[in-house]
Amino acid sequence: MDSKFKNAPCLECKILPICNGSCSQNAVENLGTEFCVHDFDEAKKLEVVRNKFLNTIS
């Protein structure tokens, strides 16, 4: 768990509470590099928020 919360882009991301910083496997595979499971794409991040909202209300 520790490794996934050392990725600077995740720590600064507005959807971290929803995304939870990806999985530990992604963090280990990308150790030493900054990465985003949403490809740093704000539209993809908004889609994650939208889907979470829709799943919550349904």
C-alpha cells in the first residue's frame, strides 16, 4: 500500500479519493516514474466521477 501513495500525480489529483491511487501492482510496475491510470486525461477522470455518481444513485 505504501508504494501507491508515493506517486506525486496521484497525491495532487482531485479524484484520488475515488480512484484510490490505482493498485499497488501499477505502482510497483511504474516505480520511479510518474504515472496515471487515466493517462493524465482530465476527461477520463471526469468520466470516473460521473460513473461513480451514477452507480451511487442507482
